[in-house]
Amino acid sequence: MEREHFGSRFAVIMAFAGSAIGLGNIWRFPYMAGEYGGAAFILIYVAASLFLSLPIFFAELVIGRRSRANCFGAMKNLAPGSHWNGLGLLCVVTPMIIVSYYSVVGGWSLDYLVRSCTFEFMRTPTDEVSGIFDSFITSSWSPLLFFGVYIALTCGIVAFGVKKGIEKFSKYSIPVLFVLIIVIAIYSVTLDGAAAGVSYLIKPDPAKITPATCVNALGQSFYSLSLGMGIVITYSSYVSKQENLLVSGLGTAVSDLIFAVLAGFAIMPAVFAAGIEPGSGPGLIFKTLPYIFSAMGESMPVVGAAVSILFFLAIFISALSSSIALVEVGVAYLIEEKGFRRKNACIAVFCFSFVLGALCSLSFGPLSGLTITGEPLFDFLDKFSSNILLTAGGFFCVTFVGWKMSRDDVRDEFTNGGSLRLNDRLFGVIYFLIKYVAPIAVAVIFISNFI
């Protein structure tokens, strides 16, 4: 079977950016920054992204393109008959868990997009609008319905394939998403009381730099760049042997960082303007922004409605771009290892994700007693995935490239078999980060999760 591949460098960067620029940035980053010190969290997040996560991103790029296979197949090709096959299996299982609860939030974004289009936030009194979210997620059927529609739409796009589905969606949606978040950020910083939110994002408090902040900043960096979850390995297996991995990796990382910061400036100033606690958790944007839109509706109903629609459209697009990548990991595994047809593989992933995701959705309401280590199933899976599974996956990937693969093979991928010039000193720095710095730092932070 001939393997599909992305058609151009722009398509490659947009596909990787789409996997990275998702709810991890527009939903998760603002509330994580709110919980862990604002600017202090951002500083650590940027440093972790450049010096730890980017080398791991490069390592996963090398694994994927070198093997030309899904995550499990990659390990079979590069380290046949070894214990490294377990890494491949981990990188298949992790995204299936993540996409299940992630799609619950995607369903929330779809519901709020519909509410925006019907002007519900404009018609609801300001002091009541924030309560819409709690009422919605604790109900039985509404969040479940929107979650089901969302995961079905995700699997439907993936069913069209790499070029007609993933690439086409990414090439058009990601540029639109950047325009939307810039417009929203500009508007947010002009709100009355927004200056406190801006200050919260740009003036770090040294007292906020704690071990918990470091662990969660690294976890967010992994989450945002889609590390340890098989996406980078799977997507890079569709990258042409003529593509420059260094350029693609840097383009993705820079795009991701810029978007994360823009998302912070789109959300946090509005949070302070609304007088809402920045550490309000996963529901932050779904409580804060409707409050702003409702207040705008009292004086500028047309503007409020337009901004509301744009904002939740941006959340919905960003959610889809990442969930598509998560689903593709499982689909690629089923096609190449189990002989599934693409459409049947999508149906299988849909069924698994729907069952686990439904439990996560209902854990806010009828199944609120469903807890693990005292936390609701949704919260447990979110923290377990970002702080444990992703960290472990990233550690083993970077260790595999740094210690199992030969230096010559790694350089061969960066230079496309010697056809690209690469400064020896630059490659030395990258390889040093991959071989020594990233594994040690990730191991230390991983162990700190258990202390």
C-alpha cells in the first residue's frame, strides 16, 4: 500500500502547527497560567519549550520520518524485537485517552458557538451568564450530545485521509485561527480593568516559581507541542524525505509559542476585567468570556455578538485541529498494524473515544461520584496524561534517539542524506540537548511528580 504524504512545506508546518495550536493553548494554557503565577509560569514555559520540548520534538521527527510508519511500527522498524516496542504502544494508547476527554471540551466549544450564534449571551443578565457553564456541564444529555457530534466530526475529517482530510483542513483553518486570536487579543486588552491582566502576564513574581510551577509548565509545554503522544511521530512519517526537519520543527515551535502568548492576552485581561479569579480551572474561559459578552450586550449588542461568535469559533477550530491529530495516531496504527480500512479504523477510534469520553462528560454531573484518587475522572485523566504519560513518552523518545540510534543516522535525517548543509556546531548543540540535557531534565521533573 502506497503511503500518503504531505504535499508541501507549508502543509507540513500547518499540519504540525494544527496539532500543537489547539485547546492546549487557547483553553488549557490560560487557566494553567492563572493557577501557577501568570508571568512566572510563562517564563518557565517558554524556557521549557525551547530547551527541553523542542529537542524532544526533533527526536520524534527523526523517529517518524526515519521509520515511515505509525508509532508502533516505528519502533518495530528501528528497533525490531526489542523492549522499545513498548514505547510505540505507549504512544498509541496515550492519544486515545487524551482525545476522549479532550473532545468533551471540544463539545463545550461547539455548544457555546451555537449559543453565540443564537445570541444567548446577549440576552442573559450579566450576573447570571457565568452560571450557564455549571448548569450545562452538570446536565446529563446536552454535553453528551455535543461531545458526540464533535468526536464524530473529528473522525469524519480523518476518514478523508492525510491530503484530502488533515492537510486540507490545516492549510485553511490555522491561518484563520491566527487572525481570529489576534483580533480577540486586541479587543481584550482594551477592556476596562484589563491592565491588571496584562501586568499579570508580563511581570513575574519570583515567589511563584515553585517546583509545582516547573512541573506543570513542562507538562503544558509537552501538551502544547503534542509530545509523547505519538502525533509528531505519526505526522512526520508523512513528511517527504526532501523536507527540512530543522525548519519544520522551528516553524512549529515558534508558531506554538506565539499562539500561546496571544491566547494568554486574549483571555487573561478579560478575566481581570470581569473580576473573576484567574485560577478558576478548566472552566475559566467558558465562565469569563460569556460574562464579557453579556456586559457588552447592554451597550454594544452587535459588537458583543460578533466578538462572541469569533471567539468560540476560534476555540472550536483550535480544538478540531488537535483532536484530528490525536485520532490519526490511532487510525494509522489500526490501518498499518491491524489491516483496517481507514473508514473502519475511524469508526473503531470513535467508539472507544465515545465510551471513555462519555464517562468523563458525565463525571461533572450524574457520575460525579466517579473519582480516582479523589478527583473526578476528567481531572484525573487530564493531570495523569500531561504530567505522567506525556512526560514518560517524551523521555523515552528522546532517549531512544540520543542513545539507541547512531549519531550518523540522526544527522542523516537532519541533512536529508547529506543533500542539506548543516553547521556542525549547530547540529552539535541540538544533539547534545537531545542526548544529555532533555533526558536528565525530564527525568528529574518526572520523578518530582511522585515526591
